[in-house]
Amino acid sequence: MITISKLAEYISAEPFRPFRINMASRQVYEIRHPEMILAGRAVVKIYESDNPNAPPHWHDVSMMLMEFIEPISSPTAASAS
């Protein structure tokens, strides 16, 4: 389980760095901007608009089911060329 303080560290980081939330169900949510996530005490709302065939929507995600958070590594100059 992820604590609200740990999640807040990622959301409020300056500069913001994209991160990935891994759930117990193996679902993965990528947070690429701080406006994509709203954190409460027990539930987090995550904005998702990646699927071009579906309208954008908010997911309600339980903090108790979050297994871990990891940074999304940015592409390096070598891999970009």
C-alpha cells in the first residue's frame, strides 16, 4: 500500500517528473502531468485519455490496492536518435 505522503511527494515534485502507479491487479496508470491525478485520503482519481476510441474519463483507484510507484524514465539522447 502506498501512503498519501509518498504519493504527494511524486505529485508535488518540482520539477514534476512523470511516474507510474502499479496496482495489485497488475493495472498500470501513467501520470504524465500533475493535473491527471487528484489524491484523497483513501481514493485517488486518475484522468485517462490514452485510448483514442474512448472518451476521456476519471478512474477511482483505491490507495490500499496500489503496490508501488516508479518514475517513468525519459528517453535518453542515444535512444532518441
